[in-house]
Amino acid sequence: MENTRSNTREWVHGLTALILALFLLGVSSGLGIVKNIVDIWGALLIIPEYPAVVMRDAFLSWRSWSRDKNSLNAEVIKLREENAQLRLDLAKLTGEKIYSQDVSPDIKTARVTLRAPMSWWNEIRIDKGEIDKITQGLPIFYNGYLLGRVSSVSTMSAWVELISSTSFMIPAVIEETRELGVIVGNGDGSVLMRYIPAGRGIKSGMKVSTAMIGEQLPPGLPIGKIAGEISSGSDGYATYKIDPGADLSRFYTVSY
Amino acid sequence: MLLVILWLIQDFLTVLSGGGMQIPGLFMLGIVYKLLFDDNSDGSLWAIWSAFAGGILWDLRWVGIPGFFTLGNVVVILIVIQVWGAIPPQGRTGGTGFLVFILMEVSQLIPPMLPVLILGGYTGWNFFLLQQVYSLPAILVTMYLYLKRIRSSGT
């Protein structure tokens, strides 16, 4: 009996609510007061909704910033490519020697993750490896000058042999005189150029770059400048001290 | 209090989505869930009027014309009361899980369908269908809570 009464009450309330809802649906769209109520209710909800508005705006502004950044990056890459092409065209017109790697827009950077004191002038480890398309023999630069070359590669890191290493021997050319020699480190931070015929008028400040005859490194990679003559042997060849363009004491990131 | 919080969460998520996605009807899921365990001797009048109030407030906030969700919510509650009331309390076990799922699905299906049916529009139907997809995880979580509570009560 109680259950039936409860059921009836539910039906009565339910139908009342239904009729009210239908009534509201039928008449409220034409009532101006509804707009006022909507406005007031919206204003009241500003407080609980405020964090959501802030979070949504933050997300939208981040997305907008991200899109703008991508767009700017694409624009910068396009401009770099145009600039590189223009430099090459200009070099052709003026007869200036310029190599494509000098103007390559596709320069990537790597962070130095290890430089052991025991092999301070010989090698460093960088945080890029096979997955970043690093290969053995790849030239590594700092400040646009040759710093060394990759000696071994693992999946996510690589070892770079520095130009100051005693085992780093590459053919190089003095650009002003076209004299050929061999770049080699002496193990204590100095870089030398050996086997230059004595008495050829080599002066300090002349530019040194990798030579065409090298198989491992492409020609024209800038190395540094002649700092001065160290010795002139009885065999008729002189050794010069090189002032490397890459500061061997102050690099934390390198490029390739 | 729980229903007020659920209504506010639903509103909060709708603002957060910025209209980009349809938010599940958490408020109605909460009422249906409470109704399943309701043993109030006065009947389920609280559910009818809570659904009515929640619906009218939702209409005022998001539709602009009171009545759409109000009507849908009340219809859902009447269906749940009648269907669930037809099952004796001894029979309300884990075996009724599918029926509970259907009731919860109805609570997500009817309220947003009424505006689409009345106002129409291709976009409206798309939004409605999307909401049904987004509602499914919320329904499954509520189902999990229901079954967990049933098991812990030993029925």
C-alpha cells in the first residue's frame, strides 16, 4: 500500500516536472526575461568557471605561439636556403672561392657530454650518435672552424678526435700561397702545420684550411691562421704554429 | 552536494573544452548512480527535482532556452525509476549490470538528443554522436563503481 502511494507520488511529481519543462520550452523562447536570467546565471558562474577560462586561454595562447614559432622557423629555413644560394651565385660572379659547406643552412649542434682530463687535448664525447646521422669521419666545427672529426659512433653519442690530438693528421693548405702541409696536434693544446718547404714567405695571419687531397674531410674547411714559425729543419721543411679558429678551451656545444 | 559538484565539474570541463568537444553528462550519471542505491521510503522525488533543476540551470548556461535539457533529464529519471523499480531489491545484483549500463546510456542519450531533434542540423547530430563516444568512458567508470559497490555489499 505504502509502495503504491510512493509510486503514485513519483508519477505525480514526474509528470508535473515534465509539464513544467514543456511549458518552459514552449513559452520561454519568447520571453525577454529569460535573457536576463541567462545573463545573471552566466555572471554567477564566472567565479567557478574562471580557472577553466584561464587554462583554456593559456592553452590557446601556447598553441598559437607554437604555430607562430613553427611558421617562423620554416620562414628562417627558407631564407637561409635563399641566402646560401645567393652567396654561391655571388661567389661565382666575383670569382671568390666558396664551398657549399660554408654556406650550408643545415647546421646542427651537439652538446659536449664528456672531456676527460687524461685526454683533454685529444678527444671529446658529444650527445649525438647514429640516430642523429652522425658517421665516422664527419667534421665537427666550433664557431665555424674545424674542431675535429668523429672517430667512433654509438647509437646516441659519438667521440670526436680534436685537431690538437697527436694522432689527428690531416692535409691542409695555406690559402694565400697554396702551400700544402699536414696539420697535427702536439698533445699539449698546440696545433702545428708540418712539412711546409722553408723559405716560401709564409707569414703570420695567413689562412689555413683543409686541402683538396684529403680523402676523409672535404676541402676548404677553415682551420685557423698561421701564428708563427716554430722551427726550420735541416731537411728543408718548416713547422708552423697554427692559431685554431675553434677555441679549444671554451666550447660546450659544437656543430656538424 | 555531490550532484552540485558534478554539475560544476561538467560545466568546468565544457568551458575548458571551449566547445571543441562534447563533455559527458556527469551530472545525470551521478543522479542515476545514486538512484540505483536509493532506498528512500518517500520515493525518488529528490531525483526528479534535482534532474529538473540541473537541467534548467544547464539550459540557462549553455542553450539559452530553458526546457531542453530540463525535459530530457526528467524523462530519463522517470524511465530509470520505472525500470529499476520493476526489479525487486533482492534481484538488484551484479547480474543486472547490462541493464544498469543501458540505464546509464539512456541518461547520456536522451538529454542531448532533444535539442538536436527539435533544432535539427547536421552539425548538431555530429556533436551529439561525438558526445556519445566521449560518454562511454564515463559510463564504464560509473559501471565499475556500481559493480564494486554491489560486490562489497555482498549481493
